[in-house]
Amino acid sequence: MARRILVINPNCSQSCTDGIAQSLGHFAAPDRPPFEVVSLPGGPPAIATWRDWFSVAEPLARMVEAEPALAYIIACVSDPAIDLLRTVTDRPVIGPFRAAVASALVRADRFGVIAFVDASKARQRKVLQAMGAEPRLAASIALNLPMQALTDPTAARGALCDTARALVAAGSEAVILGCAGMAGHRAAVEDACGVPVIEPCQAAAAQALLALA
């Protein structure tokens, strides 16, 4: 068994993969398994549509079967293929959206989500329903910006901050960044909106370490 936590970005955006890796950098410690962040070969440019979401399921399953690890994080905030992957490995498989919601629930009565695109809302709503957490959602607002804009250090930051403020105005006491491509903006968005902002891959990393403790 490889002594690592494998973080799989199911899209082919290298800037997104790099941003995820950077966001997990502060989890590194000599006494912890390393986080290895990779892209899914042949993945779509982003998980934007239901077709994208379903298309990565079998490739992810084959990758998990072929790549031994202590735990797996599927680094997309629509949590694709989590149920399938838990049938092909006995190791923990963690979905970032599930992890982020769990983190939000211990910090706030109501939370909001900055969704990647409008289609993300339906996928995330199914997760919330399965967790019994949908009544705690104050609002979800989609940015509908391309992945390359989200991963740019400045291009989407104003829109992200404005959206977070709108979620707070709608009653959100914590905000979840609803796409792994937003990882590099967490601190700036939190400063702008004044409530805790949760980066889902970081939340998933914390859960992975807890699962292995």
C-alpha cells in the first residue's frame, strides 16, 4: 500500500490541479502521509454538465483500482462517482462537497454555496438531500465563469467576493467555495465577506487525515 493520500482532479485543467496542490500545502508534515495531487487522464476541461459528471465515473474507478493509496479525494465539488468508488476500494473515498458541508455545519446554522455553474446546483442539492442538510442551505449562487477565469489569480476574484457578500446578505453564516478551481481565492473571499469561507479540498484533506488517525 502506497503511503499517500491520492487527490484526483477529474478534469484536465492543469491550473486547477496546481491550485488544489497549493491549497493543500500547509497540511504537509513529517508525521503525515503526503497528499499527491494528479489529474484524471482524458478528463473533461471542467465538470460543468451532467454528461461531464457521468463521464468520469468509470475512468475514476479504473484509476482508483490501479493506484494504491491510503485514502482518495475526488477533487471536484460536485462529488462525482463517490458511491461507485467506494465499491472498488476498501480505503476511504472522500467527496469535497460532502466534507465542506460537514465543516459548514459545525461552524454555522446556515451556509451558502458559490456554485461553479447553474448545473452544479442540482448535483449539489442531491448531496445535501442525502445528508439531510438541505434545510440549512441559505442560498446557492452560480458564477457561470470558465475554469480558466476561476484559476486566474485576479480575473474572478471580484465576482467571487461580490457573490460571497450576496450569500451573507441572504443569511449565510459560512460560505462554501463550490469549485476546486476557486481554491486560491479562499482567504480573499473570507476577508471580503466577513464569515468563514470553506475550501472543499482542504475540508476533504482534514477528513482524510482524521480517517487515517
